[in-house]
Amino acid sequence: MRWRGRRQSSNIEDRRGASGGGFRLPGGRGGRVSLPIGRGGGKIGLGTIALVLVAAWVFGLDPMMLLGGGAPPGDAPASRRSAEEERLADFVRVILADTEDTWADIMREEGRVYREPVVVLFTGSVRSACGYASAASGPFYCPADSRVYIDLGFYRDLEQRLGAPGDFAQAYVLAHEVGHHVQNLLGTMAEYASLRGTMSETAANRLSVRLELQADCLAGVWASHAARRRDFLEHGDVEEGLNAAAQIGDDTLQRRSQGYVVPESFNHGTSEQRVAWFRRGLENGRPAACDTFRGGGI
């Protein structure tokens, strides 16, 4: 990606080195793109990805459920952070800035005002308005405080343990979480919260899949604008993003961790579905193309 030398977002809270508590949260929820602005609850993110990195992988849990965990040690002081970690922090600032520009443009065209999220950088564990979370839960979005939380060490795991190398794979992860923020602004979180109490666990999982696939599609919309309007992408970047989407499908993660799949426990979508919806947003470039709640193939 051609990211160096570009504008960096100021919407960053750097909590690396701060102490935290320990809870883990897999997954998220949502509703429709066309709903009015509203808010929902619970962390929204790539939680099922991170669970494959620990021995305590459990499937079929409600994605809004907090699971207990210990508090990891704090980070090293800023003066002892590696050059690679600081490069990643700068990378996040640049990608976040570009998502701000993209979604501000898109929402302006639709007569809306884009309220920018904040990205919190942390190490080990962190406290959010949605509760405590461990780095093992992976990046997540908290609709209660409009913040994306990420431990930069996840990017190392993304490459080394999940088989998804490349800077565009890293950008896709952040753009997916920003996609959840867009859903929050459009009311999807509030809509789902009003529905989930009437659903069985299996039905709620199916709805969660649609939310996560929509966030993948919205990440693709960002990538489309980054490529066409700002010449952000280089040869091979799209393939990195598609590979990342494939590596984090529920079926791929379950097969890797336990040797078999449990479809009724899926809450993010299969590899094929995640690739298809990310590609759809990338090729179409419009949020209207991301209506997974009425789209076929799910």
C-alpha cells in the first residue's frame, strides 16, 4: 500500500502500557443499513479470529457474552517500543484517516454527517464502555463509546498464525471494525438489540453472520474508494485482503482449531461468504450494495 507520507488521524487514544482487566469477547451483532441513526450494545469485532490463537477455543457462544480471563502484564514504556510497533501505530493512524475521508464523503453524498470513531491502541487488556477485554479477543468495536480497540500484536498473529500477511490484510481488519461503526451510526446495533431477545441462539447467530458480512462489504467499499480516488493500493493488495477474509471464515477457523465445523455456531460467516461480500463492496463501491439482510447466498 502507498500509505507513507499521508495524513494521520488524530482520533487515536494510545493506552499502551496502561494496566487493564481480563475478559474475552467473541463476535458482534447488527441490523440493516437503511435504518435511522441509533446505538446498540456489546463489543463488535473479529473475536472468533483471536480465539483460535488460544487453547480455550469455544464455539457456539453468544457474541455479546463476556468470558472471564486473567489480566496480562503491561506494555513496555514508550521509549522501549520497537521501530516495527511504532511503524504499525503510524500505519493505523493513516488507514483510520483514510476511512474518515471516505466515509465523510459517502455520508455527505447521502445528506448525512459522519461522526468519526476513535481507535484505542492497547496492550494486554483494556477497559471499554462495553466491559473489559483481553488482547486475545482480537480487535473489536464498542458501540457504547464509538471506539475501535486494537492490540498491535494482533497484526503479528494475523500474519504468523492465521496465514494472512501484508499491509492490506492489516488495513482490512481496521476497515472491518470501522464498518461496524458505520453500522452503529445507521442504527443497526439498536435494531439488532431489539430483536435478539426474541430469537433462539441459532437464529441470533445467523443474524450475526449477516452483520459481520455487511462489515466486510463496507470494508470493501472503503478499499474501492481508496483505490479509485486516492491511488492507495498497489499490485497484490487486493489479493492480500481477499486472503485475509478467507483465513478468518468460521469454517476455516473451526477446521483449523478442532478439525471439524459446527455450522449452527457460525457468527461471522464462512470463508467463501466473507470473500464474496468483501469483493462485492470492493467492486461496487457503494454501501447500498452491502445489504446482507436481503441479499442472497447467506
